[in-house]
Amino acid sequence: MTNTESKHLKWFGLPAIAQYLRPYRRQTTVMILLGILSSVCDTIYPLFNRYALNHFITLGTLDTLGMFLATYIGILLAQVAANFISSYLIGKVELDVGRDLKNASFNHLQTLSFSYFNTHNVGYIHARVMSDTDRIATTISWRVMDIVWNVSYIVFVFAVMLAVNVYLALWLLLLIPIAAVLVIFFQRHLVVLKRKVREINATISGDFNEGITGAKTIRTLVVGDRIQKDFETDTSHMRRTAVHSTHWSALFTASVTLMASIALSVVLWKGGKMTVQRLMEIGTLSVFMSYALAMMEPVQYVIEAVSALIDVQVNIERFKGLMDSESDVVDTKEVIEQYGDAFHPRKENWEALKGDVEFRDVSFRYPDGEEMVLEHFNLKIPHGTNVAIVGETGAGKSTLVNLVCRFYEPTKGQVLIDGRDVRERSQLWLHSRIGYVLQTPHLFSGSVRENLRYGKPDATDEEIMAALKLVSAEEAVERMGHGLDSDVGEGGDLLSTGEKQLLSFARAILADPAILILDEATSSIDTMTEKKIQDAIGVMIKGRTSFMIAHRLSTVVDADLIIAVVDGRIVEMGKHEELMARRSYYYRLFTRQYEEAATAGELT
Amino acid sequence: MRNKRRDLIVYFLKGSVRFFALSIGFAMLASFFDLLSPRVVGWAVDSFLAGDDRAVRSALTVAAVAGAGAIFRYLYRLFNSMGAEKLVERMRNRLFEHIERLKFSWYSENQTGDIIQRCTSDVETVKSFLSDQLTSVFRIVIMILIAMGFMISINWKLAIVAAVFIPAIFLYSLFFHGRIGSTFQEADEEEGTLSTITQENLTGVRVVRAFGRERYERRRFEHQNDIYTAAYLKLSILISAFWSMGDFFAGAQVMAVVAVGAYLAVKGQITAGDYIAFISYNSMLSWPVRSLGRVISDMSKAGVSVDRIGYIMNSKEEEDPDRAIRPAMDRDIAFSHVSFRYGPDMPKILDDVSFTIPAGKTVGILGGTGSGKSTLMYLLDRLYDIGEGSGSITIGGVDIRDIPRDYLRDHIGMVLQEPFLFSRSLSENIGIAADDAGQPAIERAAGIASLSETVRHFRHGYDTMVGERGMTLSGGQKQRTAIAQMVIRDTPIMIFDDSLSAVDAETDARIRVELNRCMGNATIVLISHRITTLMAADEIVVLNHGRVTETGTHEELLKKQGLYARICGIQGIAAETKKGGDSK
């Protein structure tokens, strides 16, 4: 899969991310030059042996030993310095490129429209931002350097060999293509096997997950033995595949070392003859032996690096896929000029927002949907109106809200805010004037203060406390120990659902929005908190245009307008009394919910 | 603690020890042959210098020695892998088996993610400790010893020059890996924070957009990204420094050996061949010594993993009594003065509950959230046991605590409110608890559960994959699958724990009619807060706050004008008529 997907990318897909590499071209040049220098040093070391053998040992003199040692130390220090600086630079380029890729993808995500988030799950997007970027950065830095190091090493080794003894050098050169073919053969096998091992591993993790989350069912059905048997089939499959994979990788390393030994044998055979005939000095023979042993592994590293570069194309493609995704909702050039974009607002040009909302002949279809969910829909909502939207779970109650917030744009027709088409002003302008409370309250890790300031960045502690008081959440914050500095935990995990809900209300109040969107919670909370939340909602919606995706009866009853939705379509609209009198869908929905709520009330 | 760890390792190693023993034997042979080669080369060089033409013979000997080395190295790795994989297989199988037998309360006390982590990455850590790190240390030490042997046999003075560097390089590497470990942990934490910011931004995308805080999010992310990058850069510099310094030490050692070796050769104490052989030995040792430091500093992590696995293996399993009785199960079920709480500090869920479910009859239980109605059924199925002196449940007069769990559960069918489906096909899910169920039996069960019509609309019909890795079914579809799953088992006792809550009233009624027709002799318990589900039962028990407040038939309870009658009123059910409350 990996290979077929990426065949069409040129130059391993590197041009596709060239813009992220360009700022580092100077460091990259230095790092490549130093890498080559390091390889030169590696090539030189055996030559010291040659000198020692040919000069000291054969001639039996130590006359130049001081010079010899000084040069040796000089080369050694030069290499150590080159290695340190180049590996520092590789690390730096790797991390800097990784950071830039992360920033680019994260920032692009901030501008993408909701249809992107609805068609891609969080885990998938998260992996694009966090792991693909890392893999790309690591591969293009370290693997490219692997190629530099090893290719230059092989080139220098052969340059020296050819300079010293052409005949023997050509013999060894003959072995390189054989080694390369061998390595490629094994590499192909191993890639497939390793992928298989990963897949079975994922299956086994899934098995554990099923065994634990399904424990109650497994026991009540008494199928423990059967599940165990199936699990053991998976683990035994895993064992056989893993051993099979090791078999190939062990053969692989064995044949690479064997190739090196064969090279050594060739040197001993051909070179030995020449040495005996005094056609070759003993030091030269030793140089050839060192090179013969050391030249096979670089071939392996080069091929492994190339294969890693091939693999990383998948990651590059996914990254590009994210960067190339376009938002369905884009502000026009003129709008951006006047109002600024998401990152550079021009607040001086922003008008106030009153809260009149109008749907004018709106038809709408979700970008990934087939059917129109709204057709020629007209509705005027004067500011200050409380709208409740009711319907079964999954009936598509959010559609109107999505349009008002301009998370989506109408397929036909217009949504008007204060009498002007939403598209005439920037998204940020609108969003800064809208308060949004989610069904599952979403808090960010950090302090209470940080979370509430999400609603108003420059809110003072007094304002924050006042907002908390309005929703009766000040006690809960007190209890946390450090007041506004208290940590709410990852995703607000240190708080109960009810407390999270109250904090998210306070956050919305701080924003002092003209339009308020409320997606009520369905989960049951204890009666005390329930009461507090009810009261808080009452406080919040007073005097604002509000859209409430409603699950609670009391809030629905008091609404100025109730919209009932079935299968994404609006079936009824009106005040509570009118709809009850009609004895149709709303009546049935309300009666059933009332029954359930009343039954629950009686029983607990 | 240490003995416990050792016992656990010994227990898991059963069956893989012989592979490891063989692999270590092969490792020693491989090392020996690998190290023989320089000696052969040395001898060959001396013979060349003496003018003795043994080139072809030396070449063949070197090739043969290297071939032997390669074969043994291959065998060492193969057997090592066989041992390692056998070990992992056994660890996973035993862990899985143990987890399936643990007391049910254990699952609520432990987090799924954490348990899976223990069963996967901790198992990998222990495996690599035993198969990789431990054998590496052994192999490297053997290699150093053999190499030193060869080196001393060539010239002991030169051997000392080479040897003094070994402990220095080793200690240096050990020290550095300790440092790297703590820096890595810091960097890892920063990565965790960055990952959380991304995660929260993505899950909270609506909040970010609705409050127009893209700019803030961008700053927050870029700021943490800088911190994260700096932390890894620190690590990267440390590693670069370590490698460069290591290179320097190793280079200095080689240089010392080259210089002293040349001096000794000039003085005539060693031959040129000895010199070449010695240089080879010396360079062959430099890598293993450096990696020894890394291996040893990594080994300390394994102890923690063993303990984490030990935590699971030492948790208590469900136990059955010795005096096991296997009574007939189509008898009256009697709850007598049952009280229960989930833990010593937890509130009382059931308080002195007594009632009887007559054999072959249908009993309905009406109760709200938290009334303890599900707990009653968990106690009946012995997912939890009633404490001593807190009452008893009997079937045909036999206390269920005297009945083996598997026997008991084999005879009780239970449909849970939120059923769990396995990652298998729909028909496998339905037939999972009935080994010999053929397709006709599966389809019949699906028919009784009103599932046939739904399945017809699936493109792959009964072969549709469901569960975590398959198609997502709606709550009602899941409940009906679970009902089919139970129907096929044909148990004498059947429990429906609020298991029709997600299907509409019509389907609910149709399923109940079908069940009555096909399962005439079974004892049935229906738990619900929907009166229409319960009203036809032979007897209805009203459970409120863990106590039985009313019992009787629908008509009797209506006459009592109590809680039941009030709820009937709320749900719009009068004494004489029954009206479908909803249609959608």
C-alpha cells in the first residue's frame, strides 16, 4: 500500500515540502560538507596503519612517530569536531523543520471549515499534525545525511583503492552491485513482514480492549473459553509471523557480513599473491582488508535510507492533503481588507451586532450530504427572541445553528444578521459576537481564569467573579482550592460534568454575546446542579437572541419560538401552546418526554 | 518484592527457556568464529611476509570461518526470537485468561487504557529485557573475554593498553545514558503537552471558532511548539556530544594501540601479522563496549514493567465453592432479605429486598435510575456476590453461592441495557454463545428479535462486520442483536434489563409477543420504566430507593392507588385501555 500510493511523487515528494526546507539551506549545506569531511577522516584512518606497517614495522624505525601521532590526533579532533557540529545541525534542522511543519498544519486547521472536521475524525487529524510532521522531518534530515555519509564514504574508499591498486580495487568494485541487489531483495521481504507484524499487534490490542470492555457480556454469555481460544489463535499467529520476520532479518544481516568476509577473502587471495610476489606492500594489503570489511554496511545503510525516503512519501502526501484542503467558508478579499482575517483582525472597522437574524429563501445541503435539508426556508428572528429547536437525537437539530454561526453557508439564499448577508462581514467579526455553549462542555487544560478569559481575553478578575456568580459557580471554584488559579485538568477532567457546564456558561456570559447558542446536555446530572443550570440558562438568554438545541422541557415551554425537526427537516414551528393544540409531532414528543421525566421523578 | 518479580518471570519463561539456552550457546559459537577470523588473517599476513604463498588457502579459511560465524549468528537470532515470541505469547495468553476470570468489581476499579498498556507495552519491555538486553549483556561480556583472550595470547602488554580503555568507555557511556534518560523524560512531557493542546483544539473546534479565538490558539500552540522543540534540541545536543566524545575516546584507544603496537613490532616483540590481528580485535570491541552502557541503563526500566504486570496477575480471580451443587434451574427464584452495597463506603443500593419469581412465569420490575434493579440481576448472575449475612438468593431452594458460576450463567440469559457487540460478523455475534448453531437457528433467533427486516437492508446481510472495527449499529439494533443472542441460547431463565429502551413501542410489543410464543416455558424477568412493557407480566415488583414498595399484577397495583398507579397515570395508561403513547 505504502509503495503504490506514492509512486507518482517526484524526488521522493521533497519538492512538495521544499518551502519548509528552504530557510535551512545554509545549515544543510554546512552539515553536508561536514558529513563529507567526516567520511574523509574515516577513509584516512586505515592509511595510518599502512604507514605504520610500511614505514615503522617494515623499516624497523620509529623516527617519525611524533609527527605520526600529531597528525593522527589532528585528524581525530577534526573528525570529532565535524561529527559534533554536523549532528548538532542535523538535529537542529530536523527539529526546526518539524516545528515549522507543525505550525503550518495547525494554523491551516484553524482556517478550515466544519465540513473538514465532520469528515475527518480527531485522531486522524491529530496524527497529521503530530506524527506525520515528525516523521517527515526526521527522515529528510537523518536519512538524507545517512546517504551523504555512506555514499561519500564508499566513493572515497574506492578513490583511495583505485589510487593505490587499480587491479584489486576493480575486484572489490565488482562486489558492490551484488551486495546492492541482495540488500534490496531482503529489504522488500522485510517491509511486508514488518507491516504484517504491526497489523497483528493492533489486532491483539483490540482483543484486549474487547476482553475488558466486553467483560460483562463475555461473562453473562459464558463465552470466556471461546474468546480465549480465538485470542490464542491471534497470539500464535503473531509468534509465527514475528519469528518468520526475524528469520529474514537475521538472514539479511548474516549475508551482509558474509559479503564483507567474501570481500576480505578476495583481498587475501588476490592481494596475498601480490604481497608474496612483492608487488604489493604489506601496509597496502592491510588498507584493503580494512576497506573490504567496512564497505558493505554502508551499502546496506544507503539502501535502507532510500527505502525510508520512499516510505515517508505517504506522510508527505497526507501532510500535503491537509495543507491543500480548502475551507468551504472563505471571507472575500474585500471583507478581509476591511475586517481582517482570523489571525489579523482589524477591530477598528467592526460594527456592533444587535442580534436580528433572518433566513431568506435558504436552501441547504451539507457538503458531504445528498439531500437538501432546507428548501426555500424563510424565517425572521428579531433580536432578543429565544428560539428552541427540538427533535430526536440525530435528527439534525444543529443545522440552523450552523448556518447562523456561518459554520456552513447556505447552498442557495441568504442568512442575514442585522439585515446584512453574513458573507459581507468576516467570520471572526461574527464569532466574536456569538456565545456558544456545547452539549458536552469543552474546557481547555489550564486554570479557571485562562478558561474563562477564552470568552473575553482582557477580563478582569472582578468581571470573571461576577460571571461565575451569575451562574452560581463561585462556590464550585472556591472549593477547588486555588480560586481562579485552580487547574481544571486535561479537558477539564478535574471537574464534574455539571461544574464544567457551569464554567462554560460563565465563559459565554463573559463574552457578552448578542447571539447565544446553547446545545443543552442530555446526560443526567444530580438535581441540585440541574436546578443551578436551569437558573443559569434563564439568566443567560435574557435579552439576547438565543438558539437552544433543547432537551429539557422547562426551557422549551418558555421559548418564544419552537422549531421541531425530524430527519433534518423542519416539521413544525410555533409557540408551545400552539404546537400542543395541534396534537401532532411536537405534542407526541413532548408527551413522551414528559412521561419519562415524570416517571423518573416519581421513582427517585 | 524481588522474589515476587523473579517468580513471575520464571512462571512466564516456562516453555521458552530451552530456546534461550540454545540461542546463548549459538551466540558464544558465533562470537568465537567472528573473533577467530582476525587471528587467521594475522597468520596469513605473516606467511605472506615469509614468502610462503598461502593466499588461496587463507582466503578459503577466512571465508569458511566467516561462513560458520554467519550461520551461528543466524541461529542465535532465530532461536532468540523463537524464545522471545514464545515468551510474549505465553505472557499475553495468561494475562488475557487471568483478566477474563478476575472478580467483576476489578473492571470498575481499573482503567481500560491502563490495563491494555500493561498487557502490550509492558509486556514488550519485559520481553526485550529478557530476550534482548539480558542476552546482549551476556553476549558482549563473552565477546570481550574471548577477544581479551586472543589479545593476551598475542601480547599481554598491548592487551593492557587496550583493556584500560574498556572500563572508562563503559562508565562514560553508562553515566551519559543516565543523563539522557532524564532529559528525554522532560522532552517527552513537553511533547505530551503539545499533543494535548492539539487534541483540545481539535475536539473543541466549535468553541475556538465560536469565540473567534484562532489567534489565541495559534499563539498557544506555537509557544508550546517552541518549548517542545527546545527540549528536544537539548536532548539532541546531549546525544551529539555523547557520540562525539565517544568517538574521541574510541579513536584515542585505537591510536594508542596503533602507536604502542608499532613500537612493539619495531622492537621485534610482535610480528606484522600480530599487529594487524590486534588492531582488528581492538576495533571489534569498541562498539559492544559503548552499547553495553546503553543496554544496562535501559535495563532498570524492566523492573517497573514486571511489577505492573504482576499487579494484574496477583489480582483475585472469581472463586467457586468446593461444595458445588448443580440444581435444576427451571425452579422458583427467591430473593430473601437481600441488602447490597458496592463498597464499604458506598451507599446501600438494595435494602432488605424479598420477592419470588415463580418458575415459568414472567415478572416485571419497575424502577428508576439508581433504584438497584440492575444490581438485583447482577447478583442473580453472580457478577457480584451478596455478602455474608446480607440475605440470599435461591433457585429451587439452593443458595446460588453454592452453584458454580459457569453452570449458573449457562442457564441464565441476560440482555444488558447497553449491549456489547464483538468485532465479528452479525451472525457470529448472534451465535457466539451457541457453538453448534447453524445459520437457520441464527436467522430464527434474529426473527424473534425483530432483526430480520433490518438485516435485509445491510449490504452484507448476516456477514456484516459489527463492533469496534465494523459497522456502527444504532442503540435499538444493538439491543435486538443482544436479544437474538440470548434467544438462541434457549436458557430456562431470561432477563431483559431495560433492554427494549431504545426500540420503539411497536417493535417492543412485537418482540414480547414473539417471545411469549416461542419461549413459553422460560422464567422471564423484565426490567423497565415503561408500563406498557411490564403491564402484561404475571407479577410486577416496584422497586424504589433499593426497597420493594409494591408487588402484584397490573390490575392489583392499579387498585392500590400507590406509586405504580401514579406512574400509569403519568404514562397515560388507564385501568381499562392501553394506548400507544408514541408512534415514532
